[in-house]
Amino acid sequence: MTVVTFLACGGVSKFRFSGLRNSIFLYCKAFRFCVSDLSKVIRLSTVDGYSWDDTPFNLFIQNQASDCVRSLKSISQICLKDSQIDNKPFLKTLGSFGGLIIWYKQQRSRIPSESKWYHQVPRHETWFLIDYSRLSIALQTNTSIQPKIGCQSRNWMEARIY
């Protein structure tokens, strides 16, 4: 993400020297870079990717994808909220991101279901359906039932994008 930071700093200096019109092109360049970086990370998470069955590597590329999505959201919020920036070039660039989402939907079936690419989320069980020993311990200690960790959120990227 250091490249994104570099591009953002370049955008600020370019904005200062050449005005608003040229700054949108730098934002579009940063956006396209993030989209290409995200597509590389998605490709690495599939069965054809490098070390796709390695848990630490999957966690690493999941963090990279989260950073890319966060950067894409920040850039798009800047470009769409600023009324002085001409949004037409950015809206054309935004179309490439829509293509990436469609491609990701196709590639998601190639990511193994036990992969750490998917976020691990806690799943809380209902008090009526758990076994007696866990229920009695929770009641005697005045604590809650511990959630089960390891349930995977298969739509974590879509949730972060939208």
C-alpha cells in the first residue's frame, strides 16, 4: 500500500501545482492500480495461485485485499463527493471495478471453502440448542456462551465494498 500512499501524496502536490482538472487523472491512476492489485490478490487465492493451501499466506493476501478495498472506497468517496472535480473520467474508471466484481464472482468458486481467504466470524448459538454442560457453566459463572469461531463469511469482500 506504499504505492497508494505515494500516489496520494503525488496527487496532493499535483493538485497544488496544476489544479483540479489534472488531479482527477491521478486519482483514476491510483484507482486503476488498486483494481489491478486486487485482481492479482484474488488470482493468488484461487487453486491456481501460489501457495493457495498455505494458511499464513492466505491470511496475508486477505489483508492485502482488505487494504485494496479500503483504498478503493476512499478514492471513490473523494472523487464522488468533491463537486469541483469533473467525475466523467473517474466514472469510466469505475466501470473497470464493476468488471472486477463480476470476475471475482466467477473466481470465488475456485477458492477452496476451507481457505483462510474468507474472514472468520464468530457464530453465536442459541441458549436452547446448546449442550447441558456448556449451558450450566454459563449460568453458574454468570457469563455468556462462547461463540464458535471458524464460521466463514464467504461474502466478506462484497460486504466491505458495499
